[in-house]
Amino acid sequence: MARTAEQGSPARAEAFAADCVRCPRLAAYLADCRAARPGYRGLPVPAFGVEAPRLLVVGLAPGLHGANRTGRPFTGDHAGILLYETLYAHGFSSAPVSVAADDGLTLIEARITNAARCAPPANKPLPAEVRACAGYLAADLARVPAGGVVIALGRVAHEAVLAALGEKGRAFPFAHGARHDLGDGRTLIDSYHCSRYNTQTRRLTADMFAAVFLGARELLDADPRRGAARALR
């Protein structure tokens, strides 16, 4: 896609660093977590899934008692219940429930990552902390080929994806179910985050969430470049 004056520079892809401490607030928070909860991972959480995903799911950040504990995105907390059920229902996961990083579950043609890789206080990463992870997100986005789909769970993830690609949000307004042509053969689809608050208040229902993933599945199945599925832990 040709760049315009309103677009920024895409983030430079960076290999994930499990020992990253570039955000002092988050590094201190995780150090306290490791001291108080020795059984928790208490470190930045890597992405999970296949190496060359046709579907990339981007969340907000690891939950304190979820991925920050188990080491796998959306595993061990309420938000992951609906996500993994939905992935399984549409052929993107080998099982409908993710309980631990070593439970044998694999993703099929899919990968899950987060806008911020460290669990933040009150589950709210600061904008600067999301920007500090842009290189890690850019690396995951670079794995998605033309014809692939990116699903952003929530506005922060949506904006983080666009920033990592060097795009301006005003050209791609966030709305649940909205589809955005990224201009390179890939599609960004928005969804409300599958958080406990959103599901309990019915802002997001299981049917609404399923419709997003059904749309992704239909796009992928209709793509003439569709290749054989790969399932890697």
C-alpha cells in the first residue's frame, strides 16, 4: 500500500524477549508478583500458535491470574473460556478448553498474541507500554501472509495493530464486527474483548463473538491461496 502523509512508519519487527524489562512500571509489578506468587510465570508472555498463521488474534495484555500465571495467552482466566470455545468451534483449535501451557492443546492455522506482553496493574497497560511492545506485535503481524486475517479484541488491540503497521486509526474506525482492508491482501476484523465484564453485561454475547470468527473462517476458506493447515505448539 502506498504511504500517505497521514500514515506513520511501521514498527520494526523484534524477536520476543522473555526477559524484557523496558517498561519500569511493569517490570516492578512482575517482580512483586514473582515474589508473592512463586508458582506464577511473572514474566512477559510469548505468543502462542503456529509459526505462519493465517489467523492472528490480538488481545490486550496477559491477565494477572491467567496468562501471567500459566504462560499461555488467554489461559487460566475467564476471558479465555469463550475465546478457546470459539476457536475450536471454527476449526482453529484442537480442543475447546485451554487450562495450562502443557495441556496438549494446539492451534490450527492460528496464533494468539497481545498488544502488551506483561500483565499490567488493574489490567490496564499505559499507552507508552503498548508502544514499547510494538516491535513484538509487528513480528507477529509479519507472520500473517496475504489472504490472512487479524482479529483485534478491543479498541486498544485495534489501535496497536494499526500503529504497528504504520496506519492511522482515523482511516480504520473501531466497531464490533467491522472489517478493514489493510491494502496488502490482509483483513483486520474488530471485536469487543471477551472479558468477563463484556460478557456478563452482555455487551458481547457468544453469538456476537462467533459471528466474528465465522467471518474470518469464511474469508480464509474463500482465499485461493489457502494452504495446508499447520498445528504447532
